[in-house]
Amino acid sequence: MLLVGIGLLLTALDVFRWGTLLIGAALLAGAALRWVVPDVGMLAVRSRFTDITTYGVLGLSIVLLALMAQPKPVLEIPFLKDTLHFTVS
């Protein structure tokens, strides 16, 4: 939760890319911790598979979107650029 808080603070301070990367990394770390920690006690409301899948997909999505954010994207996926121009025009 501390990493997400720092990420939100960085995003609020207009360091958008680093803030969202930190939020995505926190979700991926949460997925890894849920996989490694065998017993979570009363916190085990959902299944382990559901937690790992949800945190992993959301964390990876946020990291990829942060890397593709404008201006000066770090990651460029050619077919997404073509799709965007097709839908906007």
C-alpha cells in the first residue's frame, strides 16, 4: 500500500510515468506475494488463483500503459498506433 501511495503522490506531482509505473509494480509485487505466502488467514476471501490473476493482469496492464504514454513513449506497438488512427479519424 505504501508503494501505491507513493505512486499516487508522484502522479499528483506531475511525474505521471514514474507514478503509474510504481502503481503497476506494486500490483505485480502483490501478485508475487500472494503466490509466495502460503496462508493469509482471515484475508483469504477469494481464491489464490483469482488474486494472482487479477493483480498480475492489472499490474501488467498499468505498466504497459505507462510505458506507452505520450509524450515520448518508451514502448511503441505498431499495430496499436494504426488502430488509434483508424478509430480517431
